[in-house]
Amino acid sequence: MQPWMVLVLWLVYLALSANFELRNVVLGLLIAGGITALVHPAPYRIEPQRVPAAVWAAVRYVFVVAKDVLEGGLQVARLTLDPKLPIHPAIIAIPSGTESEMATALSAHAITLSPGAMVMEIGDHGAMYTHTLDVTVPDEVYFEMQARRRDLLMEIASEP
Amino acid sequence: MESVFQLLAALAVVVGTTFSALGILGVLRMPDVYTRLHATGKIGVFGAVLLLVAAILVLPKGAGKGIVLIFFLLLAGPVTAHSLSSAAYRIGIPFAKPMRNDLAAVTETFDADEQAEPQRKA
């Protein structure tokens, strides 16, 4: 039994139903417990003393990604409205800088979330083949953004 | 306080709708499927999310549902863009213009297989 899993599912259920009557609260707990018991999620060790640092890193991660998304959105809006449509598409390889599949997947998610860049394939050793709208932006800009994301993701996962 | 929320909601609706319109304009103007997917991504990230933010501001009682929906939208949007572009590349939809392609080097063998496929059928 994974108590964390039950807690998260329970909170999601309560958020979705937005009904805090005792009956509904108990029902949510039963559903969360039932799902956890049926699905057998892989055990994930959580060290309580690492949780505050991980939460803080997660908050910073959300802000870093939000900033990238906003900048990307404005950039694509500008490109779309420009009468000359000055796009210079290309596929560039961005190294994820980690062997962790989860961190690579989350990095690819963040890149694709920000308009103007879209991960098409993930190759060996976490190479992310990214379709970008503006190849005039130097590769180093993408590499730097990725390094920042990777460091935060590693902090969240409590990996060195 | 109520009117502040109303004002913010109206602002979110205007910005969200503007970005959605820009996204559609992008789909019309962009030259190929890959660049078009960039434009549609904007509708998902800005358009739908900002409209949900407006809904949360007007009806705070449903905030939980709204936040979970935003979370799932932000989680699923990039996955669809990635799988559509990846699928388009695999079935060999060409780019509008020749361009730098780091992916070509690693998928050479894959491309050769793809080209052999139709010949076998013919």
C-alpha cells in the first residue's frame, strides 16, 4: 500500500468534486484506496527531510517553465503577425544532459509546451531532436535553458 | 473584490481569445505541418488555459475542477504536438523548405526502410 498515492488521489478527487460533505470525503478516500490497491504503483521512496527542498525546486521549475512559455508565445505571435512571415525552421539536437528517462521526458514536455519549439524524437542518451521555428536563435540558448531545467528536475527528484 | 475578479476574468477572456485567433491565423499562414503544429500549440497553452482561468475567476466554487483541467491540458497538449509531428516525420511528410535537420543523420537507416516499403508494394 502506498499511502502517498492514496493521499494524492484523494486530494485530486476532492478538488474535482469540490464537495466536502463527510459522505463525499469518505467516498473519495475509498476510491483512492481502491485504485491504489488495484493498480499496484511502483514503490517510490520519499525521504521526508528532502521534501521541502523538492517542493521549493518544483515551485521554481513551474516559474521557469511559465517564463519560457510566455516568451515563446509572444515570439510565435510576433512571427505569425509579421507580414513577411520570417520563420527559419530547423531540427536541432538538444542534449538533455541526463540519463534519467523521467527527467528527459519532463524536459521534452517543457520544451514542447513553450511555443516555437517542439520535440519530435528522443534519441540515444537523451538527445532531444527539436523542431524550432527560429534557427537564428543560437543553439547555446536552448542548451542553457535545458541545463537550468535539468538542474531543477534533478533537485525535485532528489538525485545528485 | 467581486468586480476585480470580473475585470480580471474579462481580461483573461480577451487575451485568451486573441491568442486563439492568432493560433488559427498561424495555422492558415504556416507553410507545412510541422510549423503549423507550433501555431496550434499556442491555442492549447494560452487560449484554453486563459479561458479556464476566466471561468475560475467568475465561479470560484469550481476552482478545483478548473485547476485540474488546466493541469491535464498542459500535460496533454505537448504530447499531442510531439506525437503528431513525430508521426508526420515517420510517414515522410516533407518540409516546406530545405533546412538544417539534425534528425536526418540518425534516421538514415529508418528512411531507407521507409523508401523500400512502397517499392515492395508496387
